[in-house]
Amino acid sequence: MKEIIDVKLRIRTVDFSKCKTDLLAVGHFSDAKGLDKVNAELNRKLDGAIERLIELGDFDGKDGTSAIVYGNANIGAKRVLLLGLGEKKKATLDTIRKATANAANKAVSMKAEILSLALHRAFGGRFDPGAMGQACAEGTYFGSFRYDEFVTESDDGRLGQLSVEVIDPDSAKTRKLNKGIVIGIVIGRAQSYARTLMNRPANVVNPVEIAAAAKKIARGCKSLSCTVFDEKQLAAKGMGGILAVGSGSQNKPRLIVLKYTPASQVSPKVPTVGLVGKAITFDSGGISIKPAHNMDQMKLDKTGGIAVLCTMKAVAELGLGVRVLGLIPSAENLPSGTSYRPGDIITTFSKKTVEVQNTDAEGRMVMCDALHYADKEKCDIIIDIATLTGACKVALGSYMAGLMGNDDNLIKQLQKAAETSGEKVWPMPSGEEYAKEMKSKIADLKNIGSKWGGACTAAAFLRQFVGERKWAHLDIAGVEMFEKATEICTEGSSGFGVRLLTSYLMSLAGK
């Protein structure tokens, strides 16, 4: 398989106009009164080219827009890329992240070897330099990502490497920016790896392969350990939910347990966090089979589990001062003579019984065993993430994930992490009225509710397996992929969850 683009990111102290580069990226707000200092200097040396472009209406600075001005002998850059930042009063750190992703996306498409970023200067002192540096790094990896491992012949001739630099003439400023860039590189690389694994098809990635990837990550981090329960161990432990979902496939299910222990002692006040991610490597729906249309996208039903895997990678590389247990229940949901059936009653790890009314409601069946495992391991906080319900996409579209939970403070912390990371969430209910819909007449629970409020009833089902722990659920159906290319990325997996969960854990660790 072909390697994904190798991105090399660094900081450099250099004057903007003297910077020798293939592409110099600068920002401009749509409501700006005139050009800022950087753009004014470039405009002067480019004989008014930037001003003419704006006056002609070819560039208005609106969010997501861009324009190219070609360099001359007066500046070092071959091209200047003007990126629209929208209205200044509405600008956030995600404005920087998206603008950087736009620049990196265009740099790859243009086959530029060197991209120089000066976007942070447009924001002045509005944001902490370290936070801006982190956003630039994350955006760089996000926008430059291409999934083309299996393309053996291509006419686009894309380069194998992209060199990116964040530049500023002030050495004190570059030192501050670099503190965030170092963090952003770790998170950006983790998300790119997540997107690679998420995009890989089911004939390449199955539960055993995810387990192998987890072991490989753990081998490279002293603070990370990995334990994998195979189908025999799952049976011995009574993890009937995971076993049932995986019963129809020759690729046997696994429960992957990643444990992160910080190198230095952690204050007892810092809670232990359990992350649980659904990793269905392919979801046909089982006997309750899905329609053929878009079934190929069901390779992305492993997104939640991969997000947990790569968050654990980022946490270990950052050396965060918080104990984290990462749990990834993984199975392939296929119809066969050995599949679990509608009408079956499954005994889960918690000993609660579940009446199966639809084999396509499989995510909650694997998640319930892992959630109870996190409870038994005495995690203070449990956060699960899954492409759980189409109902969540009906409710929220492709713009944000559903957020449910049993603790208001945890919900607020995750909302703050979403704001910081740019991975948006929206709170939804999952209380007792929804839990009542999940009661079965012949078992403790059933695995589907009524026609309405499917995202909420699914969350209410999961809630039955966390005991008294503080718990939150992220339903990422709808945000797990881009159905078509945008100005900031190509189509395919979005890697949603890696930035959000890492941001939350960073805030918990006080980093």
C-alpha cells in the first residue's frame, strides 16, 4: 500500500516578505477596513496586486474563500495565498484551524513542496500564541490528508511529502507559537492515522487487525499497555453482547484494552477516565440486513473505536497527567448460519439480559459489555463514542455530534472541549422516559425503542450499564465522514473524536 503524505512541520523566524517558499498563506477578514500590516507590506511589494484583487471583487475575505497572487522579484514567495477568515468578531481558534487546513489542502493540490503560514498575524493578540500554534498544526495535518493507499496509478502526481512552516519575524513570538505547534503535531498525526485506519476497507481491517494496531502503538509507548481478549476469553468472561454481534463472521470479535499510566504521580483529585469506542469493522446489519445503497460506507462503523485508539496514542505521546483506560469492543456484523437473530435473548457481561429485536442495533450490544467493564475497573468518568444511530444524523445533520450523559458538569466540560477542538457537539436528552422505551416484556431490556427519538433511546440503553459512574455518550453518526470534498479536506473519514477527546483530557490534566 502507498504511504499517506508525509507532513513535516516546523517553526521559523523570518520576515514575511523575504520568506522563500512555494506558497505563503496570509489571512484577511471580510469586515476589515483596509489591509493589516503584513498584507499591506506584501501589497506594496507586489505593486498593489492584493488591493486590486479586492477592489475587483475577486476576493472578499468571506469564510472559506481564497485567492492566489503570484510573486515577483520583490518578495521571496512564488505565490501568496489569500485566505478568507470571515467576520473578525466571529473568529475563533477554529477559524485559524480551518484556514490552515484550506491552505494545506491547496498546497497538496498545487503540488507545492513548501507551504509557509502567516495566518496567526491577522488575529493580533486575540488568542494565546500557543493555542494558535496548536490550531495551525492540527489544521495542517487535516487539510493535507489524502487517502489513496490503494491507488496504484494516478494522473495527479501528488508529492509524497509536504514541508510546512509557521513563520514570524519575532523570535519571542515564534517560541510561544512553537509550544502549541509541538502539541498540535502530536494530535494532528494521531488524527491522520485515525483517518487512515477508518478509511481502510473491511477486507483489510478486521477486529484482529485493530488489535494488532493497538499492540503496535503500545509497544512504542512505555506508559501504554495493551491487553486483547479473544473470543474464548470473551466467552469465559460472559461478554455475550460482543460475542453475539461477532457470531456471524469468520473474523472473530475482540475486546481491546489500552491502559495509560502517566510516568509521574498523578494527584488523587484527578479522576481516572474510561474511553469506550465502538469498532464494528463492517456493519451489514446482520440478519436485519441494511439496504444495498451506501452499504460500502459501513466500513466507517469502526470510527468510534479508532478515535479511542488514536486518542490513547496522543495522550501517551503528550505524557498527560491523567490515568486513562481505553476500551475498544470490535466485531464484524454479518449474516450467516451462525449469526445472532431477532428474538434471541443475550446475557451481557453485566448479567442483564437483552431481547434482540433488530440485529442492526448492534453497536449498543458490543458497547454495553465494554461500558460495564469500565464500571468494574472503577473508572471515575466513562465517555463512550460511537456511530450509533441514524436518528442522530436525522436530528443534527452532518454538522455536530449528539452529546448525552448523566452529569451536567461533565457535559459542560465536553462542550468546552468541543469548542476548543472545533469538533462540535449538541446536548440531547437520555433520561428515564427514554429508558422506559427500552424495557422488554421477556428480558431486562430490548435493543431498540419506538420509531421516534432513536438517538435518545439508544443512549438511555447504554446508560443502564455504567452503574453510578459519571458518564457521557457521543453519537457521531453524521460527522464521521465527509460525503464530498470541501475547501478544507477530501471526502472520506473525518477522524472525528480524536481532537475532542484529547482536548478534554488535556484540560482534565491541566495541560
